[in-house]
Amino acid sequence: MARSGLVSSGHHLASLAGAEILRKGGNAYDAAIAVSAVLSVVRPHMTALGGDAFALLYDCDRGTVEALNASGPAPKAASSQLFLDKGFTEIPKHGIYSVSIPGLVNCWERILERRGTMPLSELLKSGIDYARQGFPMYSTLSFAIKEAACELSRCPAAKDVFLPNGHVPQTGEVLIQKDLASTLEALATEGARSFYEGKIAHLIAEYFSESGGLIGEDDLAKYRSSWLTPISTTYRNYAVFEQPPVSQGHILLQELNLVEGYDLAQLGHNSADSIHLMVEAKKLAFYDRLKYLGDPDFVDVPLRTLLSKEYAVKRREQIDINKASLTLRGHSLGNLGSDTTYFAVVDKSGNAVSFIQSLFHSFGSGEVVPGTGIIMNDRMCGFSLAKDHPNRLQPGKRTAHTLNSYILTKNENLWMLGGTPGADDQVQVNLQVIANVIDYQMNVQQAIEAPRWSSKPGTAPGEENDPYELSVENRIPENVRHQLAAKGHNVRVAEAWSFGGSQAIVIDQKNGVFIGGADPRRDGYAIGW
């Protein structure tokens, strides 16, 4: 708990960097850039300068929420036909063909020019230091490098950093990324735009040209992240703001609209009935994601209908309190129309940033641009190659994203912000954490630590027709698992602390106190004063 500022992120060094900026007089927006930069150094399996991001920004003076979409589009040379002609049935999950235009660095630029108060050189100091001087290897990163060793070995620049002499760095060893430090120093002195129209951009484009990739200098020079109006709904007495498409943030809002029709508190936390209803709501919302979500610049996403309370009432009729659905089910609209890291920041004035950034899969494409230390994303593999799919690959199109973050207000004042990594688990974990706080009156740390469930299939191309499976952490009682199975769920028992890695902050509006939570499932840490 704190009164002057609070940061909760996926690594203690990142939270510390943000807290230091706040203590120096920076605002939440300044701190967010510092946190993001450090995460790009200390969690390279989750995020990097070659990745993308989404942010929700709360302005305490105006009481408004803005959304920033810093996901990258497909290069102009990319098309479904190109991949089909090369014999692919889907876009590769790794390698040079899987990379979309990186958006993270432009996200910093856009936030700084609109909301920031400190120079980029100051905000990148901690990130530069941890890249240049190194930081202690921790167990989850060491394990991630071991798991990705085959992919990393294929790229000399990746192998040199993460597998020196063929060795997987062990816990306690110091990981140094000198090329990445030099890139961050260049950004600090030349500005974030140099990533897209300077020496860094040239090195990226040159590497892709030499490797047969699709990104060119023109793709980078034309890139700009987008300021958007967030989407929203109400849940109980709270307003809930989410990322608009191409983010799948609407899934969380649809889930909340559906479960709002039930008295979850009366049913009991993690009872068979409450879990069943939330899982069934998830299935219906995911169906709509698969059917409709794409880049709104290319396809019509009927958000007004999908987020309406009337639509939720109609969809709720398809939920049977006693029986699990076994197939994805839609409702006619008629004429109505895996690896990531999240952090939350609040400053002493009450400004806030809810920020999520990612490479997609662990270490993204596995491609590191020589001389830069930049790990490139593999976000292009989120596209479909199917002709009539709303998320079909097209030049300049942004793929549908699992990335989302949320902000809640109460009486038009900031009340909660949060998010989690975890691909399709994101909107499921966010649903459970919000319900834990609102319906079950848990404090934010209790809400994050509570046992969780995860329903599959998700939204990856090709898996939508897989049979349903409900995984529950083994801390959920055996009798509850039996009751869920009796309702028709294919229940699988997972290890404790399996799903997501949530960070969140709740504001005690009466006392002006910030209450932070961080998930023990990953390496989260909250720092405030």
C-alpha cells in the first residue's frame, strides 16, 4: 500500500525503475516508459524492442481514459498468397517470415510527446544500465532460454547473447546485452524516431533484406501507433474500459456482461456453479472473437451490438446452468449489426497507465538483428491464411491480438487497473480477478493469488474446432472438480499457480491509498511509498 505512487510489474528491477522515476518527480506516463524499457532488457523472452504494446492512459484532471494501439501491421510485401505460393498452410511461428512491424518504441514516443514530462534519455537510464552492466539471471529466464535453445541457436546474434559458448546461463550468472545497450543509448540521444528512420532502421531493414524477410525501410518509416477511444461497459456499479480492436479486449467486456446476470457472490467463490457459468460465458465470447475480430480498417467489427446489454441477455439464454456446451455456439446478429508482460503505474496525482507488451511466443521469432540486440516478434503468425477469415493476412493489416489491459472507474474516478500475460488466458484471468475483487470482496492480492481455471480451445488459427477442455489449478477442491465433470466439462487438473501472471492496483478512494498486487505465478513485484 502507498500514497505517493505505486508500480506493479513482471520484474522487481522494472518496478524499481518506475518507482525511481516517480520519486524524481516524473508522472505515471514517464514511469511507464522506464518500466517498459527495463522489462525489454530483463524479460527478453517476453518482450523486446522488436515487439509491440497496448496501453490505457487515465488522466486524473479530465477523468478520461485513452487507448494507444502500438501493434505493428504486416509489411507491405506480406500477403496470404505469398505464403500459399511458398507452400505454407499457415504462417510459421518462428523465423524471418513471422515478423510484423515493431510498435513498442513508437509507443514510448507517442506517450512521451503527449503526456510525458521527462526526457527519454532520463527514462532509459535504468534499461541502459541493466543491458550494459548486466543483471542476475533468474530461474524462469534460464528455463525459457533452455526451452528455446534450438530456435536461438539458428540465429548467430541470438546465440551469442543467450547461449554463450553453447551454455545456458544459470541462476545467478550475469546476463550482459552490450548491443542492446548501444541501441538504447542511441534512442536516448537521437530520439525514439531513430528506431524507424535512422541507423537502427537501416540495420533492421538490411538484415531482413539479406535474410529474405519482408520488412523494408519504408515499412518502418511509415509506422505510427494509433490513439483510439477505448471500448467500455458497466459491471455492477463500475465502468470497465478496455482496448478496442485489434485487441480482443471486447471478450472481457462480453464476459462481464454475461456473468452480470448471475449472483456470483451467492453461488460462492470457485464453486462448481460459479466456475461453470464463467466458463460458459467465456465460450460464447470467444466464439464472437473468432467470428468477427479483425483489423477494423479492413473488416467491420460490430462492437455496438457485441457489447450491448441486450445482446448479452440473448446470449445468456444459451447458457444451461446444469450442462456444459460441447461446441462453439453463435448467435445471429440479424440487422443489429504466449508470451507477454504487463504492468500498472499510478502516480501521486492519480494518473495511471495500464500497459501490456509482448513478443508473442517466447523469444518471438528467434531473430536478433545483428549489432542491435533487438529481438524481433513473431506476431505475423497470428494471422489466418483462410480466404474469408476476418483476420486474414493482408499487406498493412494488423493481426487480431490477445493483448489487452483494463481500467475500472467508480463514480467516474479511477478505481482499479490491471492485466496479465498468458495469451488466451488473459481475458479469462482478468475476468476472474475482477470478479474476485467486486463479487467476492477480496483485496487485490487475495484476488490475484486465488486458484484459477482456464478453458480451451482459444483463438489460435486451426484450434477453434478442438474439443473443449477445462483446466483447473489443483488448489480447487476435488469435489468441485467432480461437480464440474458431472456438468459435462472435460476437466484436467493443473499444477498450482499455473495460469497468467496478473498485476493490478486498486485505489481506496476514501483514504487516497493505492493498493498493489503482484502474481506469484511469475516474477511480479509491486513497489510503492
